[in-house]
Amino acid sequence: MKLSVVLSTHAASFDAVALKGDFEANVAKIAGWGYDGVELAIRDPRLVEVGELERVVGGHGLVVPAIGTGQAWGEEKLSFTSDIPAVREAAIERIWSHIPLATRLNAVIIIGLIRGITPPGQTHERSMEYLVEAIKQCAAAAAGTGVRFALEPMNRYETDLVHTVAEGLHLADRIGADNFGLLLDTFHMNIEEPAIADSIRACGERIFHFHVADSNRWYPGAGHLDFKAILDTLAATGYRGFVSGEFRPLPDADTAAQRSITYLRRL
Ligand code: LER
Ligand code: MN
């Protein structure tokens, strides 16, 4: 099983020497702890110097299985489901702009928080129409590149749009593109799924990426999720991608990342 952990490129400030140093130091530590990959959270690919990124990541023997895009919502409020057309267009263009980078890195593009939240006065149905349209445009733009998109069902406290695997699979049916699938995250699944293992099985070949955190969103092993059952079920679907740690930096980031890989490797 290939393991990665999430790292933010910190606004991908490869032009800022201090941050670049931090980035490289973090990548070196991640490789040293035995990880196979590093999942990158990138707000805007224009701020990334791709050659430098490849040098740092590849130089430490790591790959980038996935690119997280949610900072564009968190910091800029770009959203596929905004009631402002220019904001929806900017969100779609931002995801388009990840395609060349994802092609080069052979990384999945994550559709997480950039799907947004239904604005006041807009119906849920209208938001879902906007979401379908936006993802169709992204899937079409990536056709022929090999790039795949993974929408992450997320818990009800973060968005009103697509909480469960069943809702995600229904969305996939509406989109009807081979390069669209789901990212399953054990933290969200623990809140929203009736039975985690059943949902993993139901998603099957549509699992394009996988996040792990325990029930309390600490590193795996710090809460009460049954990771043995979860990972056995995931493997039985034929999933050969990465299992990526996305958890709170507690008691501190380094300790969490080390405890996670120790625990998961033992399983
Ligand atoms: C992103 O992968 C995620 O899981 C969200 O909960 C981030 O807010
Ligand atoms: Mn996640």
C-alpha cells in the first residue's frame, strides 16, 4: 500500500526563499519517515514553479498522487456553485489551470471545498446543476490528458453539497465522464456513511483517491475507527492508488505524520 501525506505548498511561494526552504525541509522529512508520496495543497498553480517542485519532490524519491484545490475556496471564495456567474467561471478556470501541472505530475485533481456551499436564496437543486455543469467542463477540458478528477464527499458541517458516497455516485452518473470519480475520506465517512465498508465497496472502481484521518481527525490510531477493516475493504476493491494522511497537526505535525505511517504500516 502506497502512503502519502498532505503538505501545503504555502501559496506555492517558490519565489519566497524561506518558504521554499520550509517546503523542501518538509518534503525531506516526509521521505525520511518512509512515505512514498506527498499530496500537495495548491491554491493557484500559477504560483508554482513546476521544475523546482519536481526537483524537490523527485529528488527525495517521492511522487505527487493528488493535488488539493480547496484553498481557492478558503482564501478566495472561488466556488462552482456561487450565484455570481463570474465567480463560477473563475472557479472553473482555476481548476482548468491545474490540468497541465496534474498532467506533468500524473496527479489526481481533487474537487473538495471548491464546489462551494449553496448561497442564501439559491435552491440546492440549482447548486447541483451548477456543480454538474462545472465538473463536465473540467472533465471535458482534461479529455485526452489522462488527468482524473476526484470529488470528495464531505460532512454536513463543511458543505451542503454531496455528503455521502451514494450522492457522489449519483453525481458521477449525471456527469458521465470516465475521468471523474470520488475521493473517500475516512473522517467524513465516519460522520456521514451508514456503514463505511459498504460505502467503500459500493464506490469500487470509482475510488480515485483516499484520505485517512481517525474519528477525531487526529492521525490514524488516535481515535476509534477500524482501519484494519477499512484498508482490507479498500484493497479488496482493487484500489491501487495512494492512501493519503490528512489529519490535524496534533500533538504536532511531525509527530502525527510519524505515528500515522507507523500505525498504517503495522496494519
Ligand atoms: C479536504 O480533503 C477535506 O477533507 C476537507 O474537510 C477540508 O476542509
Ligand atoms: Mn479530505
